Amino acid sequence: MLVDTHAHLDFEDFDPDRDEVVRRAEAAGVGFILNPGIDAATSRKAIALAGRYGSVYAAAGIHPNNAAAARPGDMETIRELAGSNRMVAVGETGLDFYRNRAPRETQLRMFREHLDLARETGLPVIIHFRNAGFEGIEMTGLDRFTGVRGVFHCFGGSVHLAETLVDMGFFIGFDGPLTYPGSDRVDVARAVPLERVLFETDCPFLTPRSRRGERNEPSFVSEIAETFARVRGIDGEKVISVTGRNACELFGLGA
């Protein structure tokens, strides 16, 4: 079963045709879609959408690029949302040292709070990590990751970092950039064990190669799966089956 483990269906890009987008995903064989919030408001929207569509589940968190704009009480909102039976993960959270839209100490503080929440609740965490590398792990504190499960989504780091994260028990998320000519994700795709792979669109962003210029949407996750299977020389049905099982087991989808 195909699963899109990272889609921002709550964004206004989907306001004109959200119902049709979900129907197209279901028709394309996408069994589940996971919608993470990027701040308190979008996290609430994600929960609402998950209540509206049977195939959609939610995550709640504050994106590192939104960390500086977070208001007192926003993390408490995220904690309260964790009680929803449609919330299956904490996030999107992490570190973004590329955009640097929030001071590093602010990002680190908020990331640690999300990791603590994931540990306390037993929920997996969805991690955005850009230009952070293993240094970001060390800055956060290696002990903070103990007992935490999750995925480093839209992974853009080195093979060595991917292998380190897998050894720590995390999954690696692959998106549209895997399909681009000369992609730097190919070597990582060849190195990560299939049992630690997840697929995601990060829609409306990062549209796969054959659809470039269009708005991305969950039904396009099939191209990422097909590209991964080709890169690895593995039967496509096996890739879909194993990665779908990975997603369902990590996030408890369909439970």
C-alpha cells in the first residue's frame, strides 16, 4: 500500500479542490496520508482534516522556521492536541540552519520540547533537518533522542548521516527530489535498508520530475516509489508493500 507520510493538505493551495485531491490519492492507491502541522493554527487544521477524511491522519508541531513566531502557550496547544485519536505523530519539528528564520537557540529549545513530548506520549516524531548534519544532533543533545522513534523527512544529508540515523532507530523519508536528474538522494536511497524507508510528497512542494511546474499532491507519491524501486533494482510491488508496512507500524495508521 502506498502511503504519503508528509502532506500539507491544510495549506490554502488545496482550498479550491481538497476533496478531489483526496479522492485522486485514494484512486491512485494511496491508503493513508499524514498531514503535519507547522504551527499551532495549522496543527489544529490538520486535526480537523483528519476528522473529515478517513484516509487522513494528523501530526501537530511547530516547524523550526516558525519557532521565533511561536507565542506563549503554543506548545501547550500541541500537547493538548496529542490527546486526539487522529494525531499519530509529533511534528513537524527540527532544525533549519539553511533558512535561519529563527535563532538557533530558539530552534534548539523548541526541538528539544518536541522530542520530550514524543518521549512522554510514545508518539513518533517528524523531523525537518536542513543544513544541520550530525552537529545538529550534538547541539540538541544525543540523550534527547533516546527512546524516541520517528522519521527524518525529506532527507537531504549524506549517506553517512543517513546510516547514523538508521542506527539510532529512525526512518528516512524520500520525496520528489529523488526523481530529479542528477539527484544527490540516489546514493542515500541505495544505502538505507528498505525496512527504514518512507515515502512522502511534502505537497504542495517538491513536485516529482514528470509533473514539474504543477502543484504537488499525494497521488504523485507513486512516482517516488517507482524511482526508488528502479534505483535499488527491487520489484516495485515489494517496495510499496514494505514501505507501506513501515508507515503503518511507525504511525499506527489504520488503528
